[in-house]
Amino acid sequence: MIFADVVQQLETGLRGELPGPDAQARLAPSPRRQWPAGFNHARIRHAAGLLLVFPKTIDAEPTSFDQPVLGETLTLRPAQRERRVDALGTSAHGEPVEPMRASRALRSSSEDAHVVLTVRADSLGRHRGQVSLPGGGVEPGETFEQAALREAHEEIGLRLQQIRVLGALTSLDIPVSGFRLHPVLAVTTSHPKLSPSDAEVAHILEISLEDLLDPANFVSTERERDGFALTVPAFQVGGHEIWGATAMVLAEFLALLGWTGHEGR
């Protein structure tokens, strides 16, 4: 899929009602894990993840949006970071303030659209070795957008001044780890130069949307987790299996591009 076309479709889709849980359910393990009976929902911890779309280019310098460098704000207090983020040309909801300038940059690229995912380091806890979005816990005073961008900068060395946030996807509860994940959708107009954090990321994956949409890369397996037998739908791309919350976020993302699910789901 051509990057510029994908961005246009995403911008159009985000102006309407999100595909939401119905789309997420296409890649949800079955039976779906629920919060325990009597669980106090005030105890849910919030996390944010960045779903970054970019064109596959080689030895190209990122096209700047001529905006302040968000990376400079990462050492500031959350309230100070929020004031700096407001200057980046996005609203509190991640909506672009200057779409025409960004659109001119997008028209300069016609490469295939890819997304950035990570393989979690083996040194991490419960989800080690799994494919995930760059992201992590939301700090006090942060917005979900700020947390997603900060975590991407920390985990994969993403240069934040080159990023344009399009908006938020539907939040997703992960009872097994006690989190509610808030996916943030963003684009950059060139192939980003990334570097994994040794403490958190084993590998950085650059996944083509064409591969995600290819029915040959869809699998469904039976597995046991924490004593529960599960049917797990997944994407299998480049030797990596993408399942669980990450696959569910991708399912809603692809639905914005017209995907209706692979056969049998």
C-alpha cells in the first residue's frame, strides 16, 4: 500500500467513528480474558503505545515538519511537557493543526507503508519475547499522547521532531497484566533511523502493511496460558508471531484502511 494513500485514508477514517472493539475482536484470543469478578476498576493502570506508519526508504533524511523538538521536553516535568507538546502543531487529542503543510510533505513520497513494532527483551517480565508497540506506563501528569511519544523515544530512539500524530485508536483492556492500553497513531514521512534500548527491546521490526493484509500470513493456533486453553489468531510475518493486544490494535488500524478480517474470523 502506498504510504501517501494510507495516510489519506487514515485521516479520513479518524474523522468518523472508530471501528472499535468489533474490529479488535477479529484478532482477539478466544475466550477473551475478563477482569476478575469484583475487580476495582480504579486500580487499572494506564499504558500508551505508539503505532508509527512510515514509507520504506533507504538513506533518506526525514522530512521535518518545522516544529519544536519534542525530545527536548522529555527531561521536563509533565506539566511543562504538556505545554511544549501543545506547540508541536497537534491538539490535545492529537489532531494536526496544520494539515496542509504536512500534506505537501506526504505527496513527496510514494513508497510502501510500513509500521514499527518491537520484540520485547528477554530481561523483561511477563511479556518478554513478545511483539509489541513501542510504549509503556503513563506517568502522572502525562497525556496518553505524551506517554506514547516519550516511550518511543526511550525504547527505539525515535526522533520526535519528525513525527505527526494523527489521533488515538480505541483503548484496550489487558486484564492479564492489569493495564488499559491507549494506542496513539502517528506518521513520519521518511524511513526513521531507530536504535533499540538494550534494557527493553531485543529487536525492532519494520512490518509492511502488505504483509499484514496477506491472508497467507494469518495463523490461528491453540495454546495454554495461565491454565487457560486459548484459540489465538495472529499475524506471522518475518518469523515473528504478532498476537494478543498488539494484533488487536493492528486489526482496528487495518479496519480504518478497509480491512474486514481474514477468512474464518
